[in-house]
Amino acid sequence: MKIAETERLIVRLLTEKDAEFILELLNEPSWIKYIGDKGVRNIDDARKYIVEGPMAMYGQFGFGLYLVETKDDETPVGICGLIKRESLENVDIGFAFLERYGSKGFAYEAATAVMEYGRNHLHLHRIVAITTEDNEKSAKLLEKIGLTFEKLIPSHDGEETLKLFAVEY
């Protein structure tokens, strides 16, 4: 199911058929550095990640992480979506893109569409985001899509300090 469409991209629900892409994305060095190693090592692990993560969240909350693919040839380039974490009071936006598709504006385009979806279709009045302190690229993108830095918070496991960004509508 399509969630949003931009000039170059389609944002849609993840399915088990996206396991090969998820396997690649979750093993990118930038994913492991900034998001963490999820232990996804094969196609079955990737399917399990999709079913127990995004698909479960769709069922529970009506939103989750979405696949971002190019409109012209349906090439998966990343994920972007809204997440409800136990450790955060508000829904947060998250995104990750394959490194080879970096610096093309895809993350900005997809994140803008997801923010609009959250505001206009889900009627969210506040959306937050978290980044590691050293993830300057994500922090810049969050500011570009309208979020502002609010404060530093501990990670859910207390292992590191995270930057909390937010926007209110």
C-alpha cells in the first residue's frame, strides 16, 4: 500500500518481499554505526525483522517504517517512517538510506512526505526524532524538514546520550 508519492519516490508499506533489501540496508556500516547492529544476517532474519518490527507496528499503531523506492523503476533506496517507541513520549520519525543513494535528496524528499502524512492523515500534533550526538548528517536533515533540537536524553539502555529534536503543529 502506498503511503506517499513525491516527484521521484514512492513511500509504501514494507512486506516480507523486501527482505533482500532490508538485509543489505541493516548491514550497511552507517546503519550499524548510528542505529546499531540488529543481528540480521540472512533473508530469514530480515523477514523476521520486517514482520516483528514495521508490520507489527502497522497493526498496532497504523504506521511504522516504510520502504522508499524510486518511482521510475521501483528500486528500493531506503526506509523512512514514523515509530512509536516505549522510550519516547511522542511518535518519532526515522530514516536510513543505502549509502550509494546518499546526497541525491532522497532522504529529504521522503522525510518531508512522511512528515506531511503524519500531520495530515494521522493528525499528529508533535513529531520527534533522535540521533546520536555524532550523527551530523541526520541532525542537518531533521532541521531541514522543520524539527529543532530540544535537549539531550539518555538512550533507552542508558549506554549513550542522544539528541532529541521536535516539531509541533
